Amino acid sequence: MIPQKGELAELWSLDQDIVFLNHGSFGAVPKAVLEEQERIRKAMERDPVFFVEKESRDLWYDSIIEMSKFLNADPEGMTFVTNATTGVNTVLRSLELFPGDEIIVPDHAYQACRNAVDFVTARSGAKTIVVKIPFRIKSESEIIDPIMSAISERTVLVMIDTVSSPTGIRMPFENLVEQIQARNVDVLVDAAHGPGIVPIDIRKMNPAYITGNCHKWICSPKGSAFLHIRVDKRDKIKPLSIGHGYSSELSPLGKFRHEFDWPGTRDPSPWICIPFALKYLEKQVKGGWEGIMNKNNEMALYGRELLCNALETTPPTPDSMISSMSSIEFPWSDNIGPTPIDGDPVHNTLYDEYRIQVPVMSWPNHDRKYIRISAQIYNCKEEYEYLSEALSSILGR
């Protein structure tokens, strides 16, 4: 029997007949935020020229300000992109690399962003240095030490995650940024799982570059993400789409804003919804965003314990390295290869027979198969209990 939804699930449009434990992949937008997006779209279509040329400018800047407040960032360096992968590509494609330069990336990195690193290093004669990080970790030093040891006089950039997408580990990104940049090496922080899942203080951390999704954990509409560029790097980074701003004769800040804020015609509503989404979600849980992150963390830890029992294994990391997602090794004796085009067989069984939406992924980097749970405020304990029972049943066959 599929369990009932959590008490806050009524705020979303999620299918009542699906146990949705995969917020981490694409997020899920509350009904009220969708209504706000539709209101914005209707306003735009009443007079598209006036909206794009006049009205949207103030709304866009409001979003820049609110996102900057949420992350304690300099709004002059805050820009918007469609997703974190776009943000990573924007930085990497702007770098002037030379033969022998090295970019370091841990093997927990999101594959699309790792591919972007490989693309720019291959075409320039630079090298991608992949640092192997274990999945089972007892302390942060098992992540920090290998990365720091890989830095050389040829290292020009290190890309690190806030929370690893495939393995669900909360990386010690604050310590890493501090230590790496103390070696005069720039850091690109991939915070795809960042805003709303872990506290981020950009001014304090001061990375050269950080990009993250807004459509995941703060639940703005899909296609909304941010890219923040430190002041000393802004004149070197250009948007992926070169537009009118490139030839504009403006102040450095005006040119930066014009180039990034207007790459061409697009629907601005996902980004304009960010202030509404931030305030709306904040009201749903006592303690606001801190309360949301704590609630989701507690739920993820509860679910992880159940999964470990069902899969007859132990927690692979300390509790302190879990945010609102957690991956567990799934017992698998066959070869670990790319996920079949029609989906992982375990994922398909969970979805087709039990109506559970949860990712099961092969990760050749570690020669392992992982199952990854997410926790958002619409989830409840009974859903993780149901998944645990389903896994026990599957393994018992």
C-alpha cells in the first residue's frame, strides 16, 4: 500500500500515486510558485515590448538582490544562468588555457561538468587531473588531503562540489576553497546542490567562481540558476551567448550587467520568481530556511538508516557529511557499466511495481551501483519505510 503524503505535500502538484524521493534530480515547484510564474507570463504577454524593455528590468534586479542576500554575495557579481552546468561551462569556456595547464576535478563530480572540463583541456593542450576520492569516508581529511596533494605549479583551477550529485556527500567545500586559494589557485564551486540544501556564505568563502541551481532546493521554476564571479575575474568571463553587450560602451559594471542580463530573447519568469519562492518556502517551516535544512537533514538521515538496514550495510559517511541527500551502495554482482538507455533495472522495478521514484545509478568511477534518496519538506517518514520494505522484497527474490 502506497503511504500517504506528508502534510506539506498538498502545496505541490506531485502525483498522489507516486512516492517521490528524487527531489534532487530536477526539483519540484510548489503550486503557488507556478501561479506566480503564470502571473508574470501573463503580464509579459499583455505588452511584450514594454515588459522586456522596462518592467522586467526592475524585477530582474530584485531577483539579483534577493539571491545575493540569501547567499551573502556581492550583487554586482551575481548573474543568472539556466542551470549549474551552464554556469560551469560559462567559466570554463572563458578561460585562456595553455599546454601544460592543469584543472583538478574529484571523481565524485557530476559527469556533465567533468565533460566540460575535459572539453576545454583537450582543445587547449591542458590536462584534466582526476583525483580519486573514496565513497566510504570517515573524515573530511580523506577528501581534502588527496585534492591538496594534487595541486602543482601547473594547476590553474580546481572544481569542487558543495554536495556531490551521484554520491550525495556534503563536501568540505568551505575548507577546500580556503586552502586551495591560499595556494594562489582559483576555485570553481559547483553548487548545483547548494542553495537551500547547505548554508552558503559567498562573501566569507570568496571563491573565484560559484554556480548553483535555484530550481532544485529553493523550488523556483526550472531553468533558474545563478553564477557569481569575483570582482577580479569579471572582465575575463563572458556569457556563452555573445550578444549586444559585447560591443557596448559602458562602465565595467554596466557592461557586465548588459552582457549577462541580456543574451537574447528568453522567458525571464523562472528567475523573476526567485524572490517569491524564497519567501514562500521560508514561511512553511518554523525557523525559516535554517529550519527547512534541518528538517530535511533529519529526514535524509532517517531514510539512510532504513536503507542501510534493508541493504544490510552500514552508513558510508559520518552524519555531518549528509545534507538533504544520501547515497547507499546497492548490492550488485554484475559488471558496472553505463546505465541502460531504458533505465536501470532496479530503478524500473521500484517504479513499475512499487510506484517509487528514486534514482538507482551505476557509477563506473567507483565500480559501484548507488541508490540515492532525497528529502524535501513534502516527504514523510512512511515513504522511506515503504522504500525500505520494497528493497527488502526485491533483494529477497
